[in-house]
Amino acid sequence: GGGIVLVPMLQVYCKVGLRRAIGTSSAVMCVTAVIGSAVKVAGLEGHGLRAADALLLAGGRGPTAVGGSTIGARLTHALPLNAVRAAISVLLLAAAAKLAL
């Protein structure tokens, strides 16, 4: 995923702070999601699906995505930097384990 690669790369190669790297990664993922969604919806008819089906799914998932991102943003700024680092490290290790299996 984008954040798993982008956050460490921004920190190591661009010397960007952790909080700014997380925010930048989130912004990049928003743009990527909009473009990806538009391309996917445009090709749905070729698979016998309608755009209304995609909008129904997005409508169900959208509120949880907004809620989760709001909570995540608040925690990123409220928690001490070491706690944020620990949480990111655990998520990266979990992602690496999943990719390895």
C-alpha cells in the first residue's frame, strides 16, 4: 500500500518528520483513491455492473473511512511522537508479515 511505502521513504530520503509524512501520505492516498475509483466505475459496465452498485458500496464504507481518518488524525497529533512511532512500527511489521505469508 501507499502509506506503507511512502511514510518511511519520506522520512529516510526526504528527511520529513513523521507527522508530516503521515499527512502527506494521507493526501496522496486521497488523490489516488479518487482517480482509481473513477477508472473503476468507468469500467464496471464491461463486467455487467452498474455505477449505482459502486456508489452504494461507497456510501456504506464512506462514513467509516471518514470516522477512522478523523480519529487517526487526532491521535497522531495528540499522542507523544514515540507512541506514534511505535504504532507505525507495529503496523509496518504486520504489513510485512502479511506480505511474507
